[in-house]
Amino acid sequence: MVPDTPGSGAGSDGYSPPPPGGPGDDPTAAGDPNDSPPHSFPWHVSRVTDRLDAILPFALVPLLTSLLQVEHVRRAIDPAASGVSINVEFAFPSPLLDLWTFADPPAPAVRVGRRAVGGDSLPGDDPFADPSGPAGTTGSGGADVPVTTPLDGVGIPIESIGAATGAWVALAILAYVTIVAVLAAVYVGGLDRRLRGDPAAIVACAREYAPRFVLYNLVAIGAILLLVPFALVSPVLLILALPAVVVVGYLFYAVPFLFVVADAPFVEAFRLSYGFAVGERAYLAFGLWHVGVAVVSSIVLSLLVSAGGGGFLFALALAVLLSVVLTAATVSFLRELVDAKAEPGRRQA
């Protein structure tokens, strides 16, 4: 673990590592630039857990985003839901991790009148089923466009989408993007400030960083919408696009964090992230560690979520703590990476 000790040579922000001789030796104090920061994923996780009391209030953010997915929560605690949902999530660092980043809820039970049909049953197999068909289709055979909101998902028939409906959908997306951007700005900015020993300054973080997060979220949604035509042509095209999605995710996972730790303008954050991805072994190593932890955690959490109400509550508690630690560790790592880049004498070999 990496304690904060007086006389450690740390600055007023409390960020610098302890003095030589401890488990978190400051490599530059030993005069060897080849051992310079950034440190490893476990080192930053250890640093974050040592400061857990300072950042624990921010666990309210992943708790809130997890509980606001009302349909997911309902399915997780529904005794009529059937089956076990096991997820394997290969997740790079992201500002807003929560329970549903790692786990999917069990398949929902299909309720018809007073009956509950298991999640693997089809309404068409039941004589009492709604003749309009399962969710996601219309009675005339048309398809729905799923629109996800913070509270639930809504299916909008394609044929009903006109100028007015499109305008309302656009406004809903913009409102959602703005709320998420403010939340991410406060969350990442507050974690960075608390790890440096400063007050969280929630209003200042929202004012300084939220506009860039809004633009980032809009770009991400636009990129997803670009994939829709390929999905309509053939789902196989989406599968073929997966390697490109993974590469892009790796190259730019640092972008939203760099808005805060480097105070980087929008385009500059992408340039910096790309430079780290192709030029820093530590960036690759940290990303792989994060993916590995996500894979193991997703298997455990998805099994717990499938175990009913008690399992859901246990999974929620674990996921909230895991989410805040992983996000804070990423903030800590990228802060050190940016600082090392800014000091020529402290570059990684």
C-alpha cells in the first residue's frame, strides 16, 4: 500500500509518491530516469484504496446510474425471471462504470394476464398471448426503433417517426447527453481533485469540463449511429467491424479523462490519447490490466445478479466500490502519465 506520510516530499496536492525506501519509491529521487513513472495498474489501485475515505462519497455516482436503470433492476429482483445470465465484458477504462457495465440482468418473464411465462418462452407459443407480437415489433409486422433513456427503453415504430417525433427524440437525447456529461465532469474532476488533496469543487468541475463531455458524448452517439446502416444491411458486417471498434476503444480510452487531468481541449485530448497509445507501454499495460479485471468481475457480478434479490444487492455493493476504484485509478494513472510527459527528465524508457 502507499501511505501518505509527512516528509514524503509530496507537494501541497498530496500527489507525489513516498520517499525512497518505501514500496512507492519516487524513481527520480534515485536518479534513474529508466524507472520513472507512470507506475503500474496495481500501484495506482493501491494508491486509490489508501485514499478511499477521501473519494468514497463519489460512490454515489455509480450507485445512482445503476439504480436509474429501472428495467434492469426490476428484472434482477423479479422472482419470475428465469435463467442465468453470464457476461464476459472486455471493458477499457471509462468515466462512468456501474453494475450494468459488467453484468446484464436475467431474461425477463413474459407476463400475460395473470400468467408469467419463463424468459425463454415466446408469447406466440401461448394461446393467451398478445396477438400484436413480442416487444420490438408492431402488430402490422413493422419494426421498432429502441430509444434508451436513463429510466427505461422505449420502442418507437419506424413508420411513426416523423419530423415532430424526430425532434422530440433529438431533444431527449440532448437532455440525456447533457445530464451524463455534467455527472461525468463532476465525477472525474472531483476524483482528480480529491486524490490531489484538494476540495472536490463540484460547481467548478461542472463549469470547466462539462462542455467537452457533452461534445464527446455527441461524437460517441454519432459514431454508433454510423453503424446502424451496416446492421440493417447485415449483422455480419457488425461482427466484422468489432476489431476496428476494439482498436478505436484502445486508442482513445484516455480522451474523457484528459479533459480533466490535462485540461486538454477537445481535439487535443484525442491527439494526446493517440500519442500515449502508440508511444507508451504503460498505457497498453494499464488498459490490459483494466480489461482483465473487467472480465473476471463481470463473470462474478453477472452470476450474483442472476441469484435473485439478495444476489443483486450484493452485486450492487461490489460493483459500486469496484467502479469508483477503477475510475479513480485511471484518473491517478493518467495524471501521472501527463505529468511525466510534461517533465522531460521523467519519461519512461
